[in-house]
Amino acid sequence: MRVKALETLLSEKGLVDSSAIDTVIELYETKIGPRNGAAVVARAWSDPDYKARLLENGTKAIAELGFEGVQGEDMMVVENTDSVHNVVVCTLCSCYPWPTLGLPPVWYKSAPYRSKVVRDPRGVLSEFGVELPDSVEIRVWDSNAELRYLVLPNRPAGTDDLSEAELAELVTRDSMIGTALVAAPAS
Amino acid sequence: MNGIHDLGGMHGLGPIDQEANEPYFHEEWEGRVFGMFFANFAQGHFNVDQFRHAIERMDPAEYLQSSYYEHWLHAFETLLHEKGIISPDELDRKQAELSQAGDS
């Protein structure tokens, strides 16, 4: 009701157009989400030149696929390998790469995740069901208003024959935040 | 500025609640708040840094107890009041008016 009152007042003052709000909501609910990021990851797995451009200048390479704009103005892509695993957080609030991942889940914006992942990343990964060998270094990236991160997950074994579209199907939102691994396809 | 929003490293805030197939907006009003962010931003009433700062100035106890989009609503109210666009009284009156009209 408070929100309704605010929108009504802004609308009466000619400061807000309710149909424009409808459009924004629809845009995010239907067009902007983690399928975009999955397309970026699948391209990087399939095309070594693209991957090199992506790691060199994430913002430009992601824009090649048409994903850019609000809350994704400056992107850095961090690559998982057999010896390094990356996890992204925004300890201060909720910074997140909207054009590639959409809007963040509640847990990403919550006090428990923000406080703990920088102190005990292995414990947090464990809460997400991810156990990594001690030999794997975990890097935690704290996003900010200017720079947002996207994790390039490890390509699972047994996917050599998959098309780019099939690869994209495997890539989950959490794997691009770093709180999940990409599972091999069920055979 | 060091404040309650600076949560990195803090202990004891509990387990991380995950939700499968989570929608962007759990209730309709959350979507309206999200959409109003663009509208207010586009109108030039405030910029993203002012918006974030308004959240960071929240009462610490209230900050921890309220949800994400409640933070946003709080920031709108604070900034629109400070810019002289909508006063808290005005908002209270409109809310009462809508309540009486039985609107939801």
C-alpha cells in the first residue's frame, strides 16, 4: 500500500508513467537473465579466440553478443581452472551483472552470504554443495558500483561433441556466480 | 563510510537460504519498486550513488530486519523527501486515502 501510494503520487505529479514501469518489469522478467550469461560461456568454451577476447576485455566481448547496459557497464570475466575457483559477492550491497545474469537471487543480497563468503568461502561453497580439493585456490571477488564480475566456469568432461547451444543449456546461474560447478550432461 | 551495510567478514548472521526457481519479484509491489527506480533515475531526481547512500544511512537495526526492496522503498522516501518532491506527510495521507478507498 505504501508503494501504491508512492507510485500514485509520482504519477499524479507527472513524474512516473505506470506503463513505463510495466515495461521495465516485463523486460526483466522475460528478456534479461542468466541465459544471456550462459550464451557467453558457451561461446567462450567453443571459440578460443572469443575466450581470449573475453578474458582480455569482458565488457567488449560480452557486448559482441548484444548484452550490455545498466549494471553491466564494466565487466571482468574470471576463469575457473583446475587450480583456481572464483566466487563473486557484493559485500556492501547487491552489485551484480544484470545484462548477463539478470537480477540477483535473494540469497546473493542477504546478510549471511555477504558476510560469510569473504571470511569462509569453503564453508559457503559447502552450503551450496560444492566441495573442492584443498589444492584449489579460491578467489573471492567483491563487486562494486563500477565493476561487475562473471565467472567463466570449467567446461565439464565429456562435452566435446556438444554444440554451442547444447553447452549453454548446461550453464547455470550459480555456476557463473561461482557457487556451483557445471555438471556434465546426463548420459 | 563504515556502517551496517559493510557486512563483509561479520560473524553469526546465520545460514544462507537458497530458493529453487526463484522469481525476480516475490510480490507485485517489489516489481513496482524496481520499475520506479528506473523512472526516478531517468527523471534525474537522484543518481545511483545517492540512492545507495540513502540505503546506507538507514537505521542499522531496521537495515538488518527489512528486505531488499524495502531498502529501496526507504531510499525513495528519503530522497524524494530531501529533494522536496514528496513529503512523508503527503505520502501518509495518500496511503490513508487509498486504504479507505479499499484499494490494495
